[in-house]
Amino acid sequence: MDAIQGKHFSITDPEGVKTVIYEVYTTKKEFLNEYPKFTVERLEHTEEIVGNYNKKTFYVNDPQKEGNQLIILSFGQDKVVINNGVLIGDEVKITKKPIPFKFDTIYSEKPIEFKEFQYTPNLKRQISIIDPETTEEIKPVLYFDEKTNEVKGKCKLKPYKSYFAFEIRE
């Protein structure tokens, strides 16, 4: 019989709040020429309604002895609260104060607009774009631009709507 290797932990979201959690990976030195220094992977979760609260159980498939670094994004009405956390053993430790972050706003009056963001051919940057209402990721469609000889990505973003985008950097 195979033993389950992973760990899990639960959080409770009050009504109107949706939390998603990403695990942060640091790329090994020998691969830094080909990959970004940091990558993120969204944790799988299950949900259960408990009264007026939504209990979410998140799963970490590969717990590390030194801990697993976590980014916790809680989406509420018109704001996002960002916290760092770490899973060590059977305990999740979360920062007492949310971390500061920089952001830019894109505004459009057009009914449908494609915003392009450039990728280098070796995909050295990992940028995640999230719809704060659904907390679903907006995945880019990659294409080859023959004029510039580069791989680029396009995301379909709706006008008059907010999106949350983040990238992990040192």
C-alpha cells in the first residue's frame, strides 16, 4: 500500500472573501540561464460550506523538510490582501502584516481589448493574472511574432474590469 506523501491545511473565508494560495519554488542555480529565478504553482483545494463561512482545505504534494514557501491572496470587494506563509511540518506560519506591493492600472474604453505582454523566447518571467471576481487565472495564448522574431503572449481582458497580476522577484 502506498503512503500519502503530501500535507494539507485549512483556512476559513468569511462571506465575500475568496482565498487562493500559491507555492513558491526557487530555481536551482544550474537552471537559472533557462528558467525564471522563482516560479509559482497554485495549490489544489477542496471547499466546504460551514454556516456563513467557506472552509477551504489546501494540499501541498511535496512537503519540504526546510518548509514550503506560500503566497496567500485573499480577494475581497475591491481589494486583495497579500500574505507570506510557510508550511513547516504540520504547521502553517503566516506573516502578521500583509506585504507591501507595487501595481499598475490598465484602463480601456474599448468593448474588447487584447493586451499584449512580451515574453522572451525562453520564458524567463512568470507573470500570473487573476480575475478577482472568480479567482481564476487568465492564461495567455502564446504565438510567434515573425516581425520581431519573438514568442509573445496575448490575454483577453475585458474593459471596465479589474485584474490582479503578480510576479515573484527578489
